[in-house]
Amino acid sequence: MSEPGPAADAGLSPSATTPVLAPAHARRLLAEMLLVRRFEERAAECYTEGRIRGFLHLGVGQEATAVGGTAALEPEDRLVAAYREHAHALLRGVPPAAVMAEMFGRSAGCCRGRGGSMHLIDAQRRFYGGYAIVGGGMPLAVGLALADRLEQRPHVTACFFGDGAVAEGAFHECLNLAALWRLPVLFFCENNLYAMGTALGRHQAMPLIHRKAAGYGIEGMVVDGMDVLAVEAATRLAVELVRGTGMPVLIEARTYRFRAHSMYDPDRYRDKDEVARWKTRDPLVTFPRRLRDWGLLDDESLRELDAAATAAVEQAVAEAEASPPEPAAELFRDLVGEPIRQPAGALS
């Protein structure tokens, strides 16, 4: 398939300029991308060992979209994601051990082991999932934003989804309602060019996803999703627009996943040369190189950051392994409501 350039047709979008980069902020962005990458690589190993079961969708290669996109959010802002959401959970502060234990099906998981990889949630950290249904999180994001509008709270709801969700009716319904009701939603499309195994050009007559915003009278932006600084700059601009105007904004971040759609996927629909070309733009190669060029990183610092990420992941695996499954007596908790007890003598 043809691969649109990262900034192709960007004329409709405000240009995203590189933010002033403090050394501590640069290290934080790199540390977060390293944590996400090492976490998912270790999760893949645990899956092949049989410690993680069910489905497992990895975003290896897409770290810049998650890290750059979440860096622009405030702690009280809401975040809704799809089923490739390990990065988003970690970046919203869900402890690595709680995410790993959830995938292990253990009681220390963020959902007590009931949800698994595709259903992570931690409402206390304003992370509202993790949804296995394509486009399923979008109506919930609109509902969260509606609640904030009704309560006059100054929060933004960021809704992350893949290019496959654009083919769902929920995408169009949610953009329409958010625009009609002036709801503060940041719709963030992580466009990795494939809806499962279907190339973008095979399921979208208009593959320039950010252009779809014009049909609803809202701003649409496109950004290089392999460049964490460009993603952060564009997202900050979008968040400012959403928070300042109360209107939704659509971002299309063009990225790429290096691994198959899921651990079950034989990945026969892509040319190996295409994957190899995208790997030359790996954000965990290009970003450290830029930081070195700018004098913000040396080899020893990179080794320290990588070692810290690896240690955090190994600790998460150890804690997940040590956690027991949820007791059988608790399995029906939260599934059905408690029966209503009538006062003595009341009519049934």
C-alpha cells in the first residue's frame, strides 16, 4: 500500500512547533517511552511462556503517540483508550505491577484480574479504559465530557483510538454530538495504517483522517506520530483549543506498529520491507539520537534510563507472579446488585 508522509496534506492544521526542551523534560519523555517499550517486550515473553492468556495487542513502535499525547494532559483530565492501551494506563500512573497482574489474571491487577489486557481501568487516576470493541470508548468519552460541561468543570477528555475505529458509526456520531453540544473532547487517532490486517486505503475512501473533522465544523490536525516532540506540541495546541473554546478537536497521528496486530496474528498482510523502512524511524532510536546531538543525553545516561525501565518491569512481573488469583467466593461481586430488602410487613 502507499504510505502517506507524516505531514502530508497538513495545510488544514496549525503547524506544530517543537517546544522549548528542558533537559529534565527530555529525560522524562525518553524514560516513559523506554518503560512502555520494555513493559510490552516483557509482556510478549510472558505470553509465550503461558503466564498471560487470551488476547494481547502490543503497540511496539507507537510509543511516541502515547507519550507525546498524554504529556499535554493535566492530572484531572480524563483519558479513554482502545484495546492497545498498556502505554496509556502506565502513562496515567497505573502502577506497572497492577497492569502486569491484571494481564496475569491476578487479584493485584487494576481490575482484580477480571479484565485482562484489553480492559484496563483506573478511575481514580482518570483512566477510563481499555475497550475491546472497536470504537467502543468513544461514546463514553463524549459522556464524560458532557458531565464535565454540565458540572462546569474545566477538564478535557482525551479519547485515543485506531484508524479502524474511523469506519465505525460511533466515530461519526460522537464527532457530531461533541461538535453539536460543544463538548471538550480531544479525539486522538493513532493511525498505524492497518485496521487489524486491513490497510487504510482498503477501508477508507478518504484516508486523510484529519480531514473528516471538517464535516463536523471542528479543527483537524495531522502530526508525525513517530516524533514524540511533534506529537506533544500538536497535542498541547489541541488541548488549549479544546479547553479554551469548549469545542472538540481531532488529531491524526501517523504512526506504525512493528509487531503484528496481536500475538495470534501471523502478520502476512504486510511486506517485510515496509516494516523495515518504518523501523528506521523507531522513536527509541531517533529521539535519543536527537538528544545526543543537542547535548541533552550521553550513552551512560541512556543506559541508566534503560536499566531503570527494565528493573521496574521485572519488579512488576515479580509482584504479579506473587499475587494470588481472586478468591472464588468473590467472583460474583460487582456482577449483580444486592437484592432489595423490603421492610417487615411491606407489600411485595
